[in-house]
Amino acid sequence: MRVKERSWLIPRLGQIMRRYTKDELAAHLEAMGLPFAPIAKPWDLLDDPHLKASGGLLDTRVRGKTIRVPALPLEFDGKRLEKRADPPQVGEHGAQLLRELGCSDAEVKRLVEQRIVAFPAAR
């Protein structure tokens, strides 16, 4: 329903928020117990005290490095969704995906031989 009301809601919220400095607004929101995060840039999430305190940052392996990324802001029965897996490496699971799309083993082999697809070496 908020989406339908954006034409007046966003400008009105802007008017209200402009009355306060950033610190004043944060103090009011904190006092009300309203969840918020003073995020100006995506990487600001990595230092957000609420995310850190709530376990809202997940260790994730990407290109051989461990980084912290924000979890989905969803809870079911008071529990956050757990991370199922790290993002795949480039080409990882490619042969499996081609098979699931209907390619035979021979077709996958031909695609590799013709350099149409490439997969990382098995570890």
C-alpha cells in the first residue's frame, strides 16, 4: 500500500526529516525503538552497529576471500534465514546446469571441446 501512496508519502517524510540533524533524527528513532540505519553508501552497512549486534552480517567466500555481506532482512518465527551456500566460482556447476537444461554428457563435452563453455579445473 506504501507504493500506491509514494507520490505524497516520500515528500512528506522528507519534510519531517529535514527538521532534524542526522544525530537528532537518529536519537528520536532510537528512543522510539524504530529500526533504522544511517546508510549513505552500500559499504556503510558493514559498520552498522545494528547489523553487527543482530548477526545481520554473514561471512561469505568470494574469489577465495572471506567478506562480510548483509543478510536478508527477513525473519521467520523470530529467526533469520541461514546462509545456504557461498556464491559459486565462475563456471562452477556449469556442467550440472547444462545437464539440467537438457544437454547430454556428449553435448557438454562437445561444448567444452569447441571452447563454447569453460569450467574451472576440478579441485
